[in-house]
Amino acid sequence: MTRLYGGVEAGGTKFVCAVGTGPNDIRAETRFPTTTPDETLGRAIDFFRDYQADLAGLGVASFGPVDPNPASPTFGYVTTTPKRGWPNTDVAGAFRRALGLPVAFDTDVNAAAVGEGRWGAAQGLDTFIYLTVGTGVGGGVVAGGRLVHGLIHPEVGHIRLPHDWQADPFPGICPYHGDCFEGLASGPALEARWKQRGDTLPADHPAWPLQAHYLALALVCFICTLSPQRLILGGGVMNQPHLFPLLRAEVQRLLNGYVQAPAVLDQIDQYIVPPALAGYAGVLGSMALAMDAAGK
Amino acid sequence: MTRLYGGVEAGGTKFVCAVGTGPNDIRAETRFPTTTPDETLGRAIDFFRDYQADLAGLGVASFGPVDPNPASPTFGYVTTTPKRGWPNTDVAGAFRRALGLPVAFDTDVNAAAVGEGRWGAAQGLDTFIYLTVGTGVGGGVVAGGRLVHGLIHPEVGHIRLPHDWQADPFPGICPYHGDCFEGLASGPALEARWKQRGDTLPADHPAWPLQAHYLALALVCFICTLSPQRLILGGGVMNQPHLFPLLRAEVQRLLNGYVQAPAVLDQIDQYIVPPALAGYAGVLGSMALAMDAAGK
């Protein structure tokens, strides 16, 4: 019979657990709020026990900061999080010890990138970026078919962008950098600048061309640094259908014909796209991590 | 006996050809000016003919723009260069046909990155960037042990940087983007801003803190996007011993403790470094391309 894989989207607010082999074959699923580590991890482990005999591996996509380095003594830990009770929690180890399974572990955005690569908007591509623009700005980078970890993992939300203080006197909200990408363009930045939630701003509001401008400046940086074959943008702020066309046009304007690739020049609608897995990116991504680790 | 590898640094001004197995074993070397494709490639081919029986493969590191995609019908070509006589020249094919050897081919900066990885400042690392800041600004990116190509190849000189027009009214010199990284911080930009060549500016000139600032903004972008284990900076502009300390301090100031890695916080002298292969980066890099392609 087909071996199954388990996926855990370990979010700061809720956990989602699933068992299956992919988006069209989810055999079971559960979701519950994130409380204490003991209670939350225990509940997730109990869910998987019912499928233990059929599971070939488990993947965990975790809120952070995490240690995703398999060579590190704290691999699989949630590390310095401000979330009460969770600092220095061995999340991957709890599953591994309780279930006796190989456990793959990474950040939520890295897992989402892997999921989009396997089943979603980046199928068949080897170099792409998955970006989420919501409460924070983060991303997973895949290059040459493999997640980029490097020193720790990318922190794409914290690049510095040109900021015209006359046109936009908003100082940014990043506690570390002020007007970095996240400081200027996250959901909370949008709300702080315009004094109302982004999803309540009308489509013709000046917020949107400015938002598209900052997003485009960041995408130009990623395009020039990584030469991605596609850029996938999710997260709450991107749930505005009018934002993608503004963003694509602004990317073309800023690149000004320099990157001579049909994907950028003629097919930008397929180059800068929303995710395909949407709300399932986390749990399917974690399942994909487990399948990648198993070489499946 | 040991099989040898050939390397060709195919520059727009000069060609350097060598035969050997690495920096401590260069068996023969020649250099000559770049004239017409027929004459220049013919001269390089003649050099390698003497070693043909001992060669296991050849690598070419070429001036650009080039097509480095092995799946493309114009793989190994110099494409739309303004250099007279050279547009659409099948450089790799000329060597392959004349010598009957496997020919690896890439951009000059990609080859230099591979050379630094094999023998230079990035030995033992799998994710790093090699940046050259000279007449232009370019770079090669290695992630997970492999060169990043993606859609075409990175163009790291063309990211947009914060530009305080009051502090620095210089508009930048990039014909495509004005004040992108290359437009603000290349050698010709430095010379145009200060009306004298960079290497004639004294170490206490205000040019240098400003130069360090732009370089640091770019490195912060690369650090956040790639999480490199090291950044290697070469090129004429970096030949100023006082520039590295300014640059390292400015990177730390801009990151402001956000990237919690000892490499950044405590060992930045070993994190942002000059190349180890210096003037041999091109020809050794091309040899390294050939050895990589042969799995050696």
C-alpha cells in the first residue's frame, strides 16, 4: 500500500495536522489552537498515533525563530520566540521521540515554498521565491531545486528599499530597521500609515500604487539577486485582486527592459503570481518537506 | 598520469588561457589581447592543441552578455555585446569543435565564484556570493553548492538602493536605472561623482564612507535574500585597504543585530572578505568550471 506522510503546520495561533500523500489525497486533518507546548504537541502526536503504522515520515513547518540546521544540537527547536512557554522548545524532537519517525523541520515560509514547488505555482521550476506579505514579510527561496538555508535562512522582509520621505513621510514600523521592506509594506505598516486596515481601503485609494511600488522595489531586488523563474506572493496583504496588475506593471517599469527574458517582458502575468495552495500551503508544505527528506 | 584541465578567461580586453589542475599546478599559461573572434579564438585553440592529449576538459569564463543555459540552442554564445565583431559568437562551440573536448561555459563572475569556492575564500562553504565592483558591478551566487542561474543569471549590480538625494545629489550613471547599485557605486560612478578617479582619492575623503554605505546597503540585501555564509568582494574599487573596515562596520550598523549569527555579530572580518585568487580568479574559475562539469 501507499505509504503516507504527516504534515504539521505549527503556527503561533493554531496547529494544523494532516495525513496523506498530497493535495488530492488528504486522508485526515485536524486543527486546534496553539496553547502550551505540552498540550499542543501532545494533541498533535495523538492525532498522528492513529496513522503511525502507515506513516513513512513527518514534516513540521513551524513559527519562528527556529533552528533549521540538521547539524546543530538545537535542530528542530523553536528558539527565542516571545510566545510564552515556547522559547527553546524541541518541537521536531517531541514528534520524533513519540512517533519513532523521521521528522523534517523548517520555517513556515520555507515549507510553503517547497509545497508550491511540488504541487503549486512553482511546479517544474528549480529557482523561485515564495513571499508572504501579511503581519510580517517573509519568504522561502529555492535555488537549483533546493531550499536556500546558508548561514541561517533568508530574511527577505528586512532588505532596505528606496524610501522617498517627501512622497511618503511614514517612518516604517520595523523595530530593528524602521523603513525596511517589512517596516514599509507589511499589513500593520499599511494600517499604521493610512489609519485603517488594508482590506477596508478602496481599490482606487492611493495606498495601492504606493504598496505596489514598495513590493516592486523588493521584487526587483530578488529578481536581480536570484534570477528566479517565478515569484509567488501570498499573505493577507496580497488578497487584493487589483494589487497584482499594479505590481507587475511597476516591476516592468523599474527593470526598464534590463532583464531580457520573455518571462519578464511578455509573460509577467505568469511570472508574478499568487500561491496555488492558498490556505493549505503550510500543512501541504510540511508534508512536502517530509517527502523531500524521504527522497519521494 | 593526472588529467589536466584548460581554463579560458575570455575578457573583452584580453584572453588568458591556462592548463593545469589548480592554483599550485599551472603547467602553462598565455595571455593576449582580444581582437576579432576568429583571430582570438584561433590563438586560444592553438595554445590548447599542444596539451590536447592530456586535457580532460575545458572551461570558458566569458565577458557578456552570454547564454549560459546548456539547454538553449545558443548555449556558449556571446550574445548582444556592443563589442564589434563579437555579437552572436559561438565561443564554447569553437573550442568544442576544434579540440573535441567537453567545454563548460559561464559568465566571468560565475566562474570566479566557482574558483573561490574550490580554491579561494569560500572553500568548504556551500552558499556565498562573489561580487566584483569595478567598471561595472556584478556577481556570482552559489547556493547549496551550486551556481544560481535561474531564469538567466543574477544581475546583482542592478538592485535599487536607498538614495538620500540631499546627502548625495549625484543622479547615478546606469543607463537603464540611473541610481541603482552599479549606477551609484561602480568605479565610473565614483569618478563621475567626485571628478577624479577613486584610486586618487585619499583615505580620509568623504567618498569612502559614502561608498561603504552603498556597498553595505547592497550587502544587507544579499544577506537577507540569500543568507550567505560569506561575501567575497573584488574588483578595482575594492583595492582600497581602508574600505573593508568601513564596510563591515556599516553592515553591522544597518543590520542592527537582526541576523543573530556569530559570523555577522562577532566575526565579520571573516564574513566580508577580499577574494583569495585575485588576478587569477578568471582563469582558475574557468578551470574550476571544467572540473565541476567533469565531476572532479
